[in-house]
Amino acid sequence: HPTSAFLVVEVARSSLRKDRRLKGVLYGLAEVDEYWIVNHVEGVVEVYRDRHNGEWRQRTTHQRGDVIRMVAFPDVEVAISEILPPL
């Protein structure tokens, strides 16, 4: 098992509540720099950043047409429309 990660991505349809609460807390306590939830239910990507004492201090939501840049690799762009399922 790795001891740290730049990014963890969960894809959620039926596990959304678990990914937001349980896994969000676990990743917040671990050495994870950034946590994304590809939320199939609402058609968005939730981005959690800035961990402090196990809690995420920043949460943003991104929709089709948006682009996300990772904190660890700001030159890498991820288009939201490419990671969400087709309409």
C-alpha cells in the first residue's frame, strides 16, 4: 500500500454518500493531497483540497465545459466532459 498520493479519484453512482463522508474522512486523514469524486448522479466532479487535521477546507464543484488542474501538476489539465459519462 502506498503511504501517500497526489490524487485519489472515486467514481460514484450508488456510493456517493459513502465517498463524501467515510472515504472523504479517510483520505483527509491520510497523506492524500487532493480528492476528486466523479459524481454520476449530479453530473459533476467534486474536488476536495487543502487538508487540515483530517478535514478538507476547500470543496469545489465542476461541470461539463470546466477544466481542472491538479495542485501537484498544474500543467496537467483534465476536461470534465472527458471524465463524465456521455449525456
